[in-house]
Amino acid sequence: MVDRRIPVILVAGFLGSGKTTLLNHLLANRQGARIGVVVNDFGSIAVDAMAVSGQVDTMMSFGNGCLCCAVDASGLDAMLAKLSEAEAGIDVIVIEASGLAEPRDLMRLMIASENPAIAYGGLVELVDAAEFEATRKRHPELDEHLGFADLVVLNKTDRADEDTLAKLRGTIDELAPGTPVIATSHGRIDPTLFFDARPRERAGQMSFDDLREEEHDHEHHFHTAYDSVAFTAERPLDPRRLMDFLEQRPGGLYRIKGFLDFGPNGPRSRFGLHTVGSFIQLERSAWPSGLPRRSELVLIGSGIDAEAVTARLEDCVADDPEVADERGMLRVLRFIQD
């Protein structure tokens, strides 16, 4: 799947929720990806644990190809432009939201950005499992943040008992219905929830077996963190039904990636799909010579009802694979990034 735009992921959470730990975990377990991290100051990054190859003004370059930037809200747009330059070679940008601005304001900035090289990659809200109620009392706006979140990370679960965790999950379900919740300790989140490992070949040459194997490898190492479902359809998909699924997807889904075949609606085209949270991106390319035409997806999240998800996707298969639906394809074309 070809994805030219760089996803920009917002990581939010109040003091003590574990944002610093999560950021450093991502940098230490980046699977070859080059990460651009934007923070309010360099104090939140474990610089001593990395080989720093250079620092110029507000940018710090690590020996592993990652970059860290320290800016305030007024300089964020310019820094994103710098990070998204082709020369930087960045695969994903992670912004620690709390030190810069309200998550809602940053979301608006990302969604309204005219920078063609970046795409909004979702809001990740960290919650301290042991201090949740105390944090809500000090910061009642936490309820609103959870409502905006595309993924909730329930951190420090090792410091809370089962009854507390069950009650907390119930509260989060009320505040953020359908939003996937990942429980962890010490910020240990599988990086592939946020971005793909950098493959040996460009993603455009990756097969579906590569994607599935990649997910299998990560599930093996982070098996309690998330669920994944693989789906394959040998017949073309109905564009209307597929967009209904994407725009009203089942609860618990956070990422979807793969390839789509719309049959007569794109007779020479393969559509690469990438979703994170509510963000949907499609890219059209020529169908690779020698590859059979089929739709292949990997769906990632927490608490996924695999049977229900599979049934809904099977319902997206076109009744008549020979009949085109030009009006239905208009909904697909809205999300195309050519």
C-alpha cells in the first residue's frame, strides 16, 4: 500500500499519565521506522539513552535517523513543514499534545492543515489507571479529551486492582463509546498500533502475506495488547457498503490497512486503504502485474468481535461483480490521495 503522506499522531494525557514513558518506548522499539517527535521541551526525551548526532536550534537528530523538535504552539506548523520534507525521511510524526496546546486545538490544526505531506493520524489519550478519579476531579476536561480520542491507553494497570480496572473501563466506555482501549503498564504499546515498521521494500511492493506476517510477529511479542482480524475477498467490493463500514465501523477498531478491489469501478486500479481512528485515507495505483485481483485487509484494535467484523465485511462484497456503480464510487473518491 502506498501512503505518501506522513501520519501525525497526537499523544495527550495529564501529568503523570505516562506520556514520557510511552514516547521513549516508541523511540526504543521503532522497528526501523524514522520517527519525528515534537515536544514542548527536550526534557521529555531520554536523550542520554541515544546517540545524538547533532542539534541545531530547536531540532535534535539521533543516530538512528529519528528527530526530536522542541517548539511552542506558534512554531508548530513551521516545524511540521520541516519534518515532512522529503530530505528528513521521516515515516511518522508524534506530537506530545499536552505541553503545546489543548488536544482539540491541535486536532483542528492537523485536520485543517494545507500541508500535502502530512495527514492527521488520530488522538491517543493516556490515562493513569491508579489516579483516574483524582485526575478527573483536578481536570474535569479529561472527560472531553476521552470523547475526542481515537485510542485510549489505560496505563499503569499494574498499580490498580481488578475491581478498580473494571469500574474504570465502564466509565471510559460511557465517555468514549466504541473507542478502543488498550491496557498496559510502563507505556509498553506495540508501535504498529501507530505506524508500520519500515519494510525492506517500499510498501507498494508488499504483499498481503507480508502484512499478515508483520501483524503475527507483533502479536507474538505484544499478545495481550491488541486483537487483529484478517479479511480476504476474492470478488470485488461494493463501494457504498464498504464506505458504510468504514464510516460506521464496529467498536474497538483503531487501524485498518490493506488493499481493495472495486472491480468494474476501477478496472485497472488497486486501492490502498489506511485508517487510524476516524481518519480514512485511500490511494489509487495501477494493479501490479501478475498479482491476482482480490481485497485484503488487516484490522487492528481492542475487544474486536471478529465474527461480527468479518460478517459485516462479507456483506460488502458486490452482488454483481460485473456492474459498475459510479455514484457509489464518489464516496470512495472523496478520500483518494493521488
